[in-house]
Amino acid sequence: MERVTPPPIRRIVLDREPTVAPPRPVPAPAPAAPASAAGANGAAAHAAGATALRGRFRPSAGPKVERMRIEQLSVFYDGKPAVREVSLPVRKGEVLALIGPSGCGKTTLLRSLNRLVELTPSASRTGRILLDDQDLDAIEVTDLRRRVSMVFQQPNPFPMSVFDNVAYALREQASRRPGRDQLRPQVEEALRRAGLWDEVADDLSHPALRLSGGQQQRLCIARALAVRPEVLLLDEPCSALDPRSTATIEELILKLRDELAVVIVTHNLQQAYRIADFVGFMYLGELVEYGPADQVFGDPRAKRTKDYISGGFG
């Protein structure tokens, strides 16, 4: 076997002894706000410790209308529970954020709201989910997924133009294939609602896959909005995006909540604090705590909630 010569060792010659820098002191974490000071300051302290947060958006002042109700929902994979007897309202005029560590059942709960869980052969569920007081099992699944649209973690535009991405959903709903001119007003409206129109209006034939990541995600939101859903489900929609695109989508979510119910799954506690009206904390499939965002972050009732949002585990 041929002998391999190791690379030469490079040595740095110094004219004096090196100076060893002293270790930098680690600042003590900011003290948690007392229960009597619950609110925005307490929420910031729990959600990020000593880290400063971008400001919380103002709560919606519009009317609150219940669109969905989850009643004692349990979901099983191969007989093992992933979600355990969860009950929650989903209201138009609010953003509901589901938080909790990985594997706690957040995404399973979200996917149950438009019956995507059924696509997993080993999945089963008990309990009820109502959409406008109608049991989801009594709604034709295509109609359900039009009324309850979902945007996924990774942007997934189709390999076609910006226009055709949005028009695709509209064409699927039509009994006859509508022409481009017929669809243009609806495509434009969806792109405007998604905050993307001004960036793509000059070339709607531009390939969607050549958009930036943030633009692709907003295009997926426009595609979901094109069919005018009642509920919008968002599964970690900003996890793959830069801070500027994240801020744009957060502002978009806040605008949309007055038009439809919004449910978002997020691992980003700062994001949940900024945009959520109500928060549900899940752990090991259970809904440990549910309440207004200021209360959950500022004065959590359950010890597990307090431990999680203060960084005790996650």
C-alpha cells in the first residue's frame, strides 16, 4: 500500500507570549415579571427571557364569529394517541396560535381541521369537529378543503406561472374551464390580498419557482385565498424564511384575520406572542393551556406552560 504523507504542520512564530483573553461574563437573565404585572411586559419576559422582542401587534377590534368548534378530539396513529381529547373554538377575527415542542400533536390537530389526517392509512380519530355547526364528516371533502384551506411549512408553488398557480385553484372549482380573461380579476384580487400584487403585476407569466422564498410562500397563500375560504390553516409558514419575509407574512396574517379565521402552528414563541389573539399550548398530545395571548405568555396557569415559554424545555 502506498504510504500517505500527512500534510505539513504549520507553526506560527511569536515574538512574545500570547495574551489570553478573559472569559466574557454571561449576563444574568432578566427577572420574570410578578403575576400582578401580567400583560405585555410579563409576556415579553416569559417568551424570550433577556432577549428583546419586536412589539406585539394590536388585537383585532373587529367582530368575533365562531367558524369551527373542536369537541373532545383524539387522533391515533396505529392506535397510539397523537392528540388527546382536545376542545377548542376557532373564530373569525382572531389568530389562534398552537405552540409546543416537536411531536406534541400541533400539526396533527391542524391537519384534522380539513381532514388531511385521513390521508395517513394508520390514522383514526374520535370526537367531533364542526364547521359552521356542521359535522366535518358530513361535508364533501373537496368542498371542505375549499372552505378550510391550508398553507404548508415549505412553499410549494406549482411549476407554472404566477398567474396559473392562482388560477389553478379557481379552475378546479369551475364546472367549465374558464379563460384567462375571466379569471384575471379573481387572480388579481387574491394576489392583492396576499400582499404580492405590486411585486408581480408587471409579469404574471413569470415562473413561480423563480420567485424568492417569501414571495413563493405569499403566492401559496394567494392560491389558498383565491377560493375564498372561511378558515386559513398555516403550518409553520415562516420557518424557512428570512426575517424580512417573516415580518411581511406576519403583517399579512393580521390583515386577513378580520376576513376569516386563522390558525397557525409555530415553534417561534416570539411570533406567537406578536400575532396571536389566543394561544393553545400542547404537550404530549394534550391541550395543557388555552387562553388570550397576554395571559398565556404573561401569567400562565399551568406549570408546564410556564416552563416551556421560559425555556425550561422545548
